[in-house]
Amino acid sequence: MSSAAAGLASAAPARHAANRRLVVGNWKMNGSRGALADFARALGGEPLGCDAALCVPFTLLGAAQSAFFGTDLRWGAQDCSDEHAGPFTGDVSAAMIGEFRASYVILGHADRRRLRGETDAQVAAKVKQVLGAGMTPIVCIGESSDERDANQTKAVLRRQLVPVMRAIGHDLRPVVVAYEPLWAIGSGEMAAPGLVEDTLGVVAEIIDFNAKHNAHGVRMLYGGSICPRSASAVLARSRVNGALIGGASLRADDFLSICRSAATS
């Protein structure tokens, strides 16, 4: 078996128990090999009590594989190309990410949609690539404050999610859905837990109507200014299956604290 094939064979889709929360850290364009080594030392191999992963820049995937292999913490990437291979200078394919035994790839994050003009169709194509490489896509969806004020939340979430379902045969169960309202990301103000649960109820309705299964088989996370102080309140909500966290994931103590909240919710 070639090294590429061996890498893909080991990058099996993440499996989860229905009652276990998932906490995913998104380092965005932060970090270094030294910072990752410090993070791993701070974790100290401690059992996390929940499913957990750290999504790092492409340049740190090898270091993450070395640091976290054999621990409770999985690792992943923050984006990938919507193409398998070819003349796409600067792009990184899902197959390349899979060679590092990554478990997850974040797709459609608001940063990509807003700053890079990424479309719903591109996100759907990327989901196919990630699943084809044996990893789990984390698909980010969310509305702006103007869209929420105009009562467009359901229409926006449907527009973002339905192309993904169509692209993969209307079976969303291999995908993690992360609800990240644009107005909460980086604001320091987490959305109210009740609003999060209500909105995930809307997401469930979209899945129930458009997928070939109901929403109970789909893991749904919340993301947007989650910190250790606020995590337990949102993770205690029945529809919230975990959290996608940004700045707090750069600090091992904060990340561990949120994992503990997820384990006891």
C-alpha cells in the first residue's frame, strides 16, 4: 500500500456515542509548533470525558498528529479544496489532509464565507471531498444580525444546509452541523442558550423535511464566543451536542474546562 493510501485508510470517519458531547477547537490563523507542543504538555494525557478535537492550520497537521496520537484528542483542518487534485495552486485537498490521520475538517466557516466569498455550492462540494477521504466534515451555518432581525434565519440556514444534503444523497448523518451566528462570532457575547436551542430546533426541522432521516442522528454544535464561564449553560441544552470554540481553544486550561462542562452536561 502506498503511503498516501495508508494515510487515507487510517483516517476513518469519527464515530460517536449519542450521549457524548463533541468539543472542537478552531485555532484559525494562530499557533506554532512550539505552541502546539505546549498545549499537548498542558493536557498531559488527561481523559477528556467527551469527544474532542483541535482543528489547526495546515502547517501544524503533522505536529498535531505527533502530539496527540494515542490520546483522547483528535485533530483536523479548518478548510480544504473542493477539488480532488490538479492545477489549483495554493489549495490543499481533503486527501492530503487525510494523510495526517485527521478526523475532522471545518467547512463553510463564516470567516471563509465572508472574507473569501465562499458559496453554499462550494461548501457542499467540499463536504463530498472530505467524506470521500474518510473524515468527518463540520459544516458551519449561521445568520447575520440583519437577517435575524428580518426573520430570515430559517431561510438562511436552509439555503446553507440543503445544498449539502443534495450533494451527499440527503443523508446528513456523517456530517457535524455547527450553528455559528455571525453576530456572536468574536463578539465576546455568546448567544442566549434558549435562543441557541430554539434555532437548533429550526435546523432540526430543515433536516427532518429535507433529509432521508430525522435530525436525531445528526450531531449539532454551537459556536460563537464560548468561554469556560458560559459553556455549561449552552451545553446543558438538550439540542446542543457540543461546541465549536475559537479563542478559548488556544489556551489548554480553557479548552479542558469546556471539555469538563461537556462531559458533565
